[in-house]
Amino acid sequence: MNEFELIRTFFARQPVSRADVAAGIGDDAALLRPPAGQLLAVTSDLLVSGVHFLPDVDPHSLGHKALAVNLSDLAAMGAEPAWFMLNLVLPEADTGWLERFCRGMFDLAQAHNVQLVGGDTSRGPLAIGIEAHGFVPEGAALRRSGARTGDRIYVTGTLGDAALALQHRLGKHRLSEHDFAVLSGRLDRPLPRVREGMALRGLAHSAIDISDGLLADLGHILEMSQVGARIFLDKIPLSPVCRAHVATCGWEAPLAMGDDYELCFTVPPQNVGALEKLRLGSGLRCIGEIEAEPGLRIVDKSGEPYRTALTGHDHFAKSR
Amino acid sequence: MNEFELIRTFFARQPVSRADVAAGIGDDAALLRPPAGQLLAVTSDLLVSGVHFLPDVDPHSLGHKALAVNLSDLAAMGAEPAWFMLNLVLPEADTGWLERFCRGMFDLAQAHNVQLVGGDTSRGPLAIGIEAHGFVPEGAALRRSGARTGDRIYVTGTLGDAALALQHRLGKHRLSEHDFAVLSGRLDRPLPRVREGMALRGLAHSAIDISDGLLADLGHILEMSQVGARIFLDKIPLSPVCRAHVATCGWEAPLAMGDDYELCFTVPPQNVGALEKLRLGSGLRCIGEIEAEPGLRIVDKSGEPYRTALTGHDHFAKSR
């Protein structure tokens, strides 16, 4: 199977066909019609085997996740996803692998009505580059820099589950077979909070997705907004498995490990009523408040300061 | 130097600042304002060390070329470049390497007024993902599928020079020191034919950039347009060095090897006069004509058919 047959077989057939795609796969560039009066939101990620995922990862999960992390970035801007590009470097044209990779990717694409519009394939060590495009009305985008003193800090879903599943897979922390089955989906097939992000337009002052851990990602909001915050450990939403884990092993998984792809966002008090009426499927939990004083203060369940050296993921940190 | 310092030091400072960038580097996604009434052209490439470039490549050339190949794709659509995203996977935060990589990339970005608007960095085996965005008025885009019987086939610049420089560097073909000095710039710092591509709007029926070799890339136009062609070997534009090489070693370099990043395009006879008045810096040469009969016929200087098994680059071809 040559490069062009491979593209025809796996990528030219896809579930989504949008009217705003003037030319998709097959020319030097895709030609797209952005809607008038909206901003174009663009994000991209490059995932390399052995760095961003384990070499023996299930290709269905990899296809899902490579797209999911980009849709999650769009969600964190309040953008509606529309199109994506895919660049694949593959060790070989393994049709079984490609079928499962494409199924994982295109099932998620179909769920969000995003169309693959271009990219490239070549041979080499496995790597995946995806770029996703979406739209958001001017003025409605959720920025990291918008948090204001008095805003309530919220997160969607539960935190720490993906980290526990990863620790189990790496042999660093043992989960029961049942618990791993429950949590592995959080690691392998995270659900980008696209609907939640769009619903937050006009309500939230700021947002980010939690890819590097709550402390690191909330830290970005605080830094960009030049504010501080106070959060309460006993308000952080945890699954039953993670709650049991925290009781014995502490807070590292929900606070400082990434891969949850939940949203963290801030809402001014006057919008809290409207927010809590949204009844989003992921759930929403208020975990603290933005304060004028710089820095992040963490309060434990007895009301005492919780001190930690935990930080989020940094690819170039000296200790790594 | 951590990931965020690295982004601030090398990527947040850049020569181009466009009014249509509502938010660039530093949030979950870039926020961009495409112009009303134009199509958005999007292209992307993923370059991996040891596959797409030699591991000891000069970082200045690599920075230039990683952006150049994407601008070349936009040029082949007749699009005006505007923005790009960069994803870098680096073995280490080597500041000297990064400075030179950024200089190569940003010098070219400045020449074409394209702004870096986002991306990511992480640690791992060297890989570079770039996506470039541009604009082209609806109806003016140069498609691979637009060639019609009777169109004249043109190429810009000269063909085969980058291939000869690469063969020399790989030790497969020896050039004199002087000749290598002349040709190495064609391999390391190809000039994307952006001005030429935009000038062809309304004149050319079809276009492609020559990245995989003339025969392969013209072949894409023929296939997508469902036409054939006749080209004349003695009309193919060659540099003096390549002409001497062809006389002894044959036509593989200019016909079947890539990396020239010149444009190949077709123009109906009634537009030839306007085309030849353009006086583009790269030069233009008519090399043949589109014919109704499928297939590509190559004619040598004595008027005889030139038979060849030469094909262009295919990353998944069985023989590789």
C-alpha cells in the first residue's frame, strides 16, 4: 500500500462532511470558509511515541486521545470545533493498526461534527500532529487572563482518575482490576468538555483545560490574570476510587497530575445562579475563590493551610 | 530553563505583529480574525529527525525550511500567508540551537509577514510540526484539479539543484566545493514562491509545488484533472551545474527528486501573454502542454519519446 492509497483508504473516507469545507483532503492546502463575524480558534499538539504515550498504546485510544486533547483546548476557549488536520509518521503501513486508530479518531470527530481537512503521512518513528480549528463569537472567548477578584473557581467532572490509571499502567501504583477498568477510560478516552465550554460563553470570566494538573493549570489563570486564589481540598471533586486513594496516599494525583482534560474556570458571583441552572452532564463543582493577593492558598478540611511542593508537568523542568 | 521560560525567551519575541491576531501565543488556542469574503487556506507538515532531515542539520536551515515548505504549499494554492503554529519536540533546551533555529524561521516569517500564533514544546526525539494559514479570494484558488486540454505547463526557477546538493551531502554524488556552495542554498533555504503563486490568481488553471519531483507532482495535476500531458526535456529549466550533471548522469535529479519547492502550473493559451508580462523574479519556463489523452509523454531533444521508470518520492512505496 503506497502513501496515496493509504490516504485514500483510511482518511478520505470519513463520517463528517461540512458545508463550510470548500476543499478538504487532496490538494496543497485545505480551503475553508470561516463564518463571518466570529473569531477562528486554532490549537495544535504533537504527540511522540515514548514521550506522550506508551509505545504499545491501543491505537483506538490513541486516535481518540490525539483529537480529544485538541478539542479540549478549543473547549477551554468556549469555541465550537469545526475542522482538523492530521500529520502521521508511522513505522509501517499496518492496516489493522490504522483501522483502529481511525475508528477512535473518527468516532470522536463524528460526535463533535469536526471534519478532517488535510495533513500528511510519512514513514518513521510513530508521531502524531493534530491541529484543530473552531469558532467563537468575538468577545465571548474564554481567556486565561480574564479572572477577577471575587470570581468563584469551578471545575467540571472529577480530578485524578486519569493519573491513577496511568500510575497503575506504569506499575507505580496498584489498582484492583475493577477499579482500573473504571478509571482506564478516563486516561484513554477523555471526553473533551466542548458542550460545557460553549455553555460558559457569557458566564465565565476565564477558563483553561486541566492537562498538566489542577495546580499548574489554575496557576496559569492566576499568572495571566495577575490575581491569587484560595481553594478548599474538601471541595475538589473526586471519584470514589480516587477518594480512597487520597485518604492513604495524599493529594498528588488530583492536584498535580495531568491528563484529566476537565475544565477549570472562574465565574463572577452574579453569574453563579445562571451557571448552576445549566445542569451540564459532566457536573460542576465550586472549589474556591479568586483573591487579589497573589499566590495560591490551599485549605484542608480542618481549615488549616495545606502546604505542598507539588507542581504540574513541565517538559523541561531541571529535575526531570 | 523550563518550558514556559523557553517559550517566553524564544517564541513570544518575534518580528511580526499582525492586526488580525486577537490572541497569539499564551492561551489554550490562538484567536484569529480571517478577512471577510476570502477562503482560509490551511496546510501542515510534520518533520522528524532522521526521516525528513539529517540529525546534524544546521538549525538555521531547519528553522527556515520547516516554515518554507508550508509557505510553499500556500503559494501553490495562490494564497497569501498570514499565521503559523509551531510544535517542537526537542531532546534538550539547547539555547544556542534554539536561537539559530528561531533566526532561520523568523527571518523567513518576517519576509512574508506571517506571525507565529501558537503551538507547544516538549522533550523527546527532535520533531517539528508546523501549520500555516493564509487567505485566497473564493474562486481564485489554484487547484490541482483545474488543468484543461490545451493549457501550457510552466515551472518556476530551475529543477534538480536541491537534489544534487542532497546527493552530495549523502556521499552519493560528488560536487566540486564551488558547485556545492552554489547549490546547497537551494536545499537548505528554499524560497517559497509566494509572490508567484499570488500573481497566478486568475491566470493559471491549476498549480502544485514540486516537493516530490516534477514527474510525481505534475502527475498529481494530471490525475486530479483527468488529463494527460506532453513535456519536452530540452525545455526543462536547469542551472549550469545541473545541466552538466544531466549530460553525464541523466535526468533523475530534475525529473524525479524532490525538495525544489518550485511551482508547476498550467495556463490556458489566452492567458500566456499576461503571464509572460509578469516578469517574476524566479523566472518562468513553458515545458509542455496538457493533452486530452491520459498519461505523461516525455519528448527528448531529438523529438523521440523518452522512456523512464522514474517516479517521485513515496514514503510507503514497497521498494523503500
